[in-house]
Amino acid sequence: MPKQKTHKGMKKRFKVTATGKIKHKSAFRGHILSSKSAKRKRGLRNDNVVVGAEAAIIRMGLAPGL
């Protein structure tokens, strides 16, 4: 059987913590930042945690590298 490959797009966007949680960067931080308030941009700096079925799908995509 061929080996299962890591999904390279997921590898670039998500990180698995030591406890198995999936972290990702916040969206809406790329450009057009002048129209966003400082409070909103400050909140978007933090990483978020993926939960539920989406986390399971991402974990499967990253599986060979875990």
C-alpha cells in the first residue's frame, strides 16, 4: 500500500499542540487594516483553537506527521 501523505496546505495553516489541540491564525489580518479598529486588530493577533468535527478532519490531514 502507498503511504498516506500529509496535506501540505493544512501543514502550513495549522499547528497541533502538545495536548492535541489544533491552533490556527485569525483571519482578516492580511490587508485593508486601516478600516479596522485597533481593538479589533489586537484581538485578531491571538491564535484560535479549532473544535469539534473540523478539528478531527484537520487531525486526519496532518496524521502522518504527528
